[in-house]
Amino acid sequence: MSTALHMLKNGFNRVCKNQDVIYDGVYLFTNQSGLRKTALMMPPVQSASWISHYGSLTISQIGKENPNGGINEAGLVVEQTTLWQTKYPAVDERPALGELHFIQYLLDTCATVQEALAASTKVRIDQSTSSLHYLLADRRGAHAIVEFLDGRLVVHEGKLSVPIIANTAYEDAVQEIQGGFNGSEDRNAYEQNSMDRFEIVCEALNTLEKQTTDTDFAFRVLAAARREDTVYSLVYDLTQLQIEVMTQRNQERIKIRLDEFDFSVKAPAQAANLQKLYANHVRAQFENYSAELNHIAVQSFFRDPILTSVFRWKISDDMIRFLANYPDSFLRTE
């Protein structure tokens, strides 16, 4: 399910996210600039290709290059939540990528929301396993919400009064908050929970001008919107270029600063199991990225018994190894 929002007030520029899911494995990855990448698509689909111009720090439950969200060194944040009404565009002449790789593509190639919106029109999402919509925000204070409805790209941009995504189409959620949506009587429990969280966060954003706004306040808002299955809560600081995050297992806040990492193409990527991090000397707890570490992340996800029973997927050991080794296929541009 999940909830994400953008807070902006007098230089206080934060994106906040609760990740709600029945699986609690989660990793942090650094992603280097200067790499030539090709999206992982099965033939005959034409795969999107690009060069990573910006390094980034991403958080993922599935493995490297398939992020749940992240921030790049230019201060662009891309986050997502489930939206079951999503219908991605039909096949056309554009190259394709997956719905999570779409996040990495934007972080790799864009510095601002406007650049990301332009880049979104150059590719299409295909072979997806999740129905998502996206929240974008940048260091300048711009934000946008990107959805795919009825096979077309829908963008909500400008200074949105409630820059929030839960699990309801954005326009429907805003109309209901404003009292103009007539479908509330027919909602199921899933839809009701989505709107409950949307309203909680909306009310908090409406008090921004009256608040002493700080990261503590951001975490209080996330706490109010938590569910029993909230795996982690995080706050991206787009001004200081850092992430603060706490997990269901560990309520101690972990702070990760981007300026402590070397994102150049010649430096090794870094990785860490978020559930095992502790607050002191965080950078020292990261290790050099390896396919072996990624294999643990990918296999833990696709072999989780609860997820397997729910989604009934059948993924071979060879496919898991292929997904784990995929980031090693990228070529340096230098």
C-alpha cells in the first residue's frame, strides 16, 4: 500500500514515505554515475538504454536497480506507491523498461522535476509486475505526481495543495477531500484505508504554516499514517541531501548522507542491509557492492514464503541468479 508526501515550507524541503508491505527485507544501494545501462526486458521488446549522469542512493526490497525509491546527488527524489487503477501505455515505438527500473532511470538521468517529466515521455513501462504511481520532488522545491491511467501518462504538477500519494488516483483523492467525490459509499476496505491515510497526511500538511517544522514533525506525520505492516518510514532531506530512516524492527533513526559516498564511475558501489544498520558510524557499516550480496537480496524476496503464497510466482534459481548479476552487465563510459 504505502504513503508518500512532499513537505515544503520556508526552505524545509522533505519527501516522506511509509513503505507498507508484508515483507520486511530492505537494502540500501549506491548507484554510480558514468555507467551505460540497458533495461532488462524480455524479447521482442526493445529495451531502453541510457547513461547514468548522476549518482544516487536508493532503497530496495528486491535488489539493486529495482528501487522502491531514492534520491540522487542533484537532489531529485522519486518515490512510488501502489495504484491498482494503473494501466501502462500500449506498445509503441518507444523503448521500454520495468516500473521500478523507471525510478532508477529518472534518478540516473535527471536533476529536476521538469527534466524527469520530459524523460518520462521518452520511454514506456512494459512487462510490469506492479501497478504504481509516482511522486517526484527536487531541490528547488518543485514537485509532481505521475500516473498512468487508461494507457496514458497523467501528470499533476505546479504547486499542488496536497502533494500526497496513497493508493487512490490523485484526482479522485483530491476531489473527495474537497467534498466532490461521489464514490465513497462503494469503497472497499482497501480503498477506505487509502483515503484515511491520505486525509491524515492532508490535515498535517494544512498545519505546516503553524508548525515549528523539522524532521521530528515529518516523522510524527508518518507515525500518524502508519499501518501494522509499515516496514520502514523515511524522510528525504532535499536540501542537505540525506536520508533519515527507521524500520519496524529498529525504531532508532539512521541518517545517511550522500556526501559521504563517492559516486564516480571508478569507485565501487556500496550496499547495506537496512535492518542491520545502527545509528553510529553509519557510513562504515556499508560494504562494497557485490553480486553475491545482491543475490541474497533478490533470493530473499522471491523465496519469501508469504509473498510466494500471495503472488504464486514461479521464478527459477537461474532467473534469480540472472537478476542478481544484472547490474554487473553495465559498461563504464570512461
